[in-house]
Amino acid sequence: MPVLGMTLFASAFLLFVCQPLVGKMVLPFLGGAAAVWTTCVLFFQVMLLAGYVYAHALGRVADVRKQILTHGVVLLLPLAFLPIQFAGASTESFFQHPSLQLLALLAASVGVPFFVISTTAPLLQNWFSRTEDSSARDPYFLYSASNTGSLLALIAYPFLVEPHVGVAAQSRLWLVGYIVLLGLLAVASALLWPRAKTVAAVCARRRSQTAATVFRTRLYWVAAAFVPSGLMLAVTNHIAANLASAPFLWIVPLAIYLVTFILAFARRLRVTSARVSRLIPVVLLATFPVVAAGVVAPPGLNWIIIGGHLVLLYCGALLCHTALAESRPAPQHLTEFYFWIALGGVLGGVFTATIAPAAFKTVLEYPLIVATLGFFRTGKNEKPNWLVPALFGAAILVIWIVFRATGLDSSTEAVALAHTSFLFVCYKLKDHVQRFATAFAILIIAYSFILPDYIEGANRAYVGRNFFGVKKVLDEPDTHLRKFLHGDTLHGIESTDAARAGKPLSYYYPDGSVANVVEMLRERGPQQRFGVVGLGSGTMAAYADAGHHVTFYEIDPSIEPIARRYFTFLTRCGSNCDVVIGDGRLQLVRADSESFDLLMLDAFSSDSVPTHLLSREALELYLSKLARDGILLFHVSNRFLDVERLVSSLVIDRGLVAFSRFDDAGELRKEGKSSANHLVAARRLEDLGPIAANPTWKRVTRPTDFQLWTDDYSNLLSLIRWH
């Protein structure tokens, strides 16, 4: 039935175009945080589960005609919620309970349309399985066809949709697509209607041929769906937190996840669990140190490391999904099978998006999920043997204690020898499924606790985590520096020496770009106000005094307590500084017009870019809050994205005069200075005075072939540094 295939394809396409579209639309409500997408995926998984519950319940009705009529009424409900929009949403309480508020927002706006479309695939497959068609005895190939539609949607969105169409137009097009889907469903239902008479007989005949699924099998289905779902979200979190939270980067892991479903359930190109089981030990042993370390590679290696994470996701998800496909039940249990898969996916999402951030101070869920992959391998049955893994774990513990006590942990050769030995032992166990799985789980968990300390090379004064990411405060005893990191990106440095405490360091260093701008403004007059979007350690407060008040805008409520407890900038500033909690752009709306002499944009969590702070409309807001001779200062340093190109386009298009400067720390890095790239802009050339005459500042020109970002349009692909 070609119409059936077209309908399943269309429903899956709409379902998975909806996800990045909605994620992009809600990003500004939470400052572009990477966790926005994982929370969105959790919501979509819950709606998918609800759709499968509905399909399973409706499928228990013996008369397919009654099912069709009932579902026909349900299909009309989404029309009351379309086109998708969030314009009237309130954001007042988002920053105290972001996950709950975001889930509530999604439920009230896109919940019904997504739920209804999610019911299409299981219902149509169930109705088809109850016909006398020759393919009806194994309708699971339609699951693969449905996932193909989902995959094409994910490929089309970043390359065809996002670069050319704004979100408002995307939402209207989605409504048109839903109306087309209603027409296809009407045709498919009309074709299935005459065959409804044979349903009871078909079900009775097939029910006698198979036994009901048992509890152990259902639990296995849940586990085999839980792990790849959690793994996909963990990989997405890692990439989005350190590059940018944007649809292009969300889609790659999700697309890989769907490809593994397609390969696992395909009729002709199906990949077997046995084949993947033979490959997975090599992949796990090659990639687990990167997972355990939890760090981002330098720019020259970043794409290689990201590729390693994606290969691990592909192999791990394929292992679990082939195990699911090979344990699928008879067609009469189809909707139940999909229900347990969806439940496992939801639980994986709940674990990664809500439980892990609350339970773990670091991103420990990623190595924990990877640690379970070995248990899904197939192989010869063997009696459980815990002695070998226990001895292996004891050996790791003893070697670590000896290394710490003797100082061998600082010897590259000794560490490399120990690591190679661990890999060799694990690899020799690969033919024994249970032994390898247990030994590997011990190895990656041990590395997860050991490696970060070696890589950081400092003492942890604080580590914490919330919706907005992982924050760390590190003390370096050799340099007497205290550093504040969000993810792997530096957000402030202060000396622990009493004589240098409170002095501006990092990219606020004297004679640096920020210092140049502040000194220029101080020459103008005794009373000025500075606004800074992004708090970090509060270093900018070092430039505040009775005549220069600084107002910080910070979206993450955990940042201010860290800055006040572990750094002295805010304390020393006293009443000359104040901190406003909330999204910088939304809070700036409340500020008086022309109230700031300087407005500095430094609001990048890790290296992720909040797109709503760098749009044409955002720039207009900033200018409305600046004095007539006021200055805009953008911190545009980024390891992965060409942010300077974006900001240059915005300010030149607006008719502003702009200069940029790359300040290389050089030998001063040991003293606490950081290399940084800044762009300064003003309405007139004379407003920049000494900056324009300073040879270290270069005049900014308009970039070629670059489309400006607006609140409706943004395209991350145009900014990525590929080398």
C-alpha cells in the first residue's frame, strides 16, 4: 500500500521537523542554555510515550472501524494549537525552576499536536498488521520506513530549512504540512476500512501461534531503549555545551540515533547484534578516555574528538537497537512493544535531563551510560564469574595509590604503561561477555574519577552543576591563581596572593582591550554607568568606584553566590555594583533609556553562544539603553565559532563605527592574563577617540556573503570554524 508508506513518511517528517523548530523557538526564554534541548527531547519522548499508550489502548478495540472514527476526531484537536507560537509566554519564573517551566510551556503550546502525530505510526502499523496482506505478518519494516522519514527531516532542517526560512514561516509551513497529513490519513483510512471485517479472525488465528511476552522480556526492552536514549542526550549535551546550543548540533546525534533504528529494523540491510558485538569492544576501549575525562579538545583537534563521541554513539545505539529488533514480538504485540521502547526512551531522558543534573556535580551520567554498553553484547552463554573483574578493579586501585604515593602519576611513561596494561587486560576478556562488560565498567568509572584531576592540574575549591551547566573553581598552587570555569571555558581569574587579590586579571588585565575602553570612558567625566551582560567571577567590578557604577546581568542564579564566596571582586566593589538575575536581554528592557555609558556583552556559558543576544533586534535594544556617546563592547573570543564575523555584520549594518582587537597574553599568561578577542562599537568615530588612534585596534569592515541574524532567523553553519 503506497499510501500507507507515504502517510507514515509524512507523519514522521512532521514529527522530527517539529523538534528542532520548537527547540529553536524556546531557546531565548532560557538564554540559549545547552540543557534547553535535552529538556525539549525529554518532553518529546514523554509525548511519544503518551501517543503509544493511546495507540495501545485504542488498538484493544476489536473493531478497526471504531478505531478509525475515534482517531478521526482526535486528529482535529491540533488545529486549535496551530501554528506553533510562544509569543505570549511569561518568563518571570523561568530562571528559578527552568526545567519545570520549560516543560509546562511546551505542554501548553505544542503538546497536543506532537502527541496526536506520534500516534500515527503505531496505529497505522497495527491496523495494517490485522489485514490479510502478505507483509502483515511482520510489519516492523514500516518502523524502519517511518524512521527514514524522521532522518530526512533532520537532514533537511539544518541544510535546507534553517538557512533559508525564519521560524515564523517555518511554523506556518508546518501547519500546511499537518493539513496534508490529514488528507493522507483520510485516504489510508478509506483503504483500510473495507478490510476491517477480517480483523477478529486474523487476531484469533495469530494469537494462538505465540505466547504473551513475559516480564523479563519487557524489562530488557526498556533497558535496551533506555541506554541509547540517555547516550544520545549525553553526547548532545557535551557538544552543545561547548560549541553552541543550536538545531544543527542537536540534530547530528539524533540523526545518528535514528540511523541505528533504521539499520536494526530494516528487512534487507539489517545489521545483526552479533556483528556489532564483535566490533564494540574496540570502539569502547578506543574512546572511553575521552568520555571519562569530560574535556574539550583544543581547536585543532576538536572535530576529531567530537567525531569520536559520535562514533561511540553510533556503535552503542546500534548495539542496543539490534538487540531490540532481534527480540521483537509477534505483530499482535506491536503496540505494546512500541510502548516499552518509548518508556525506556523516556526514562533515559529523565535520567539525563533531570536526575543527573540534580544528583551529580559533574557530567557523570555520560561515562555511567557508556559503562552499561558491554552488557548488551551477544555471545556464548557462560556462568557469571566476578573474580577476574574484581581482581582487575583491585589492581587499578592499588596502582593508583602507588602512583599517587610515589609521584609516578607525573611520569608520562609510567602513566602510558599503566593505561596500555589496562587496555590489554580488557581486550583479552572480549570473548567473555560478562567479564568484559564488568571489567570495562570498572575501568571507565575509575577513569572518570581519576582523569579530571590529572587534566585540570589544580585543586578543586568548588564544583557544582545545575540546568545551565557545570561550574568549577580551581586553585593553582604554583601560580597562586584561582580560576572560575563554566564547562571548559575560563570565566575569571583572581590571584590568591594578598598583594594582588582584587586586581583585574584574565582578559580584564591592565592595558588589555577592556582596560583600554574603561580608561577612555574615565577620561570623559566623573560619573558613569557600566552594564555587563554576564557575571563570571565579577572581574569587571575591579573597575568600579564611586563614580563608575557597574550593573551585572546574569541568567544563572548559581553564579553570584560562587563569585561572592570564592572571589573578592564583588565584595570589594560594595554598593558600586549590583547584580540582576535573569536573561540579560529581557532584563535590559526594564532599564532606563540612555542609562549606560558602556554596555559589555560577555554572556557565553562555556563556548556556547546565546543566539538571541546577537540579533538585529537585540542590537537595537542595546543602543536604546546607551547614552548618545555610549560604547558597545563585545567579547567575541570563541574556539569553535566565528562570533566576530556575526557581530561585525550587525554593527556595520546598523551604521556603527567599530574596531576589533586580539590581545595575546604571551608571557603574561603565567601572571593570570588571558588571550581574548574584543570588538568595540559606537555611533560616531569621535566617540571612540583613543581606541581609533591605537594601532592595536583594527577598523572593522562588513563581512561578505553573510546574512544578518534576527530574532526570526539565525544560521549556525555560517559561523563554524571547520579548521
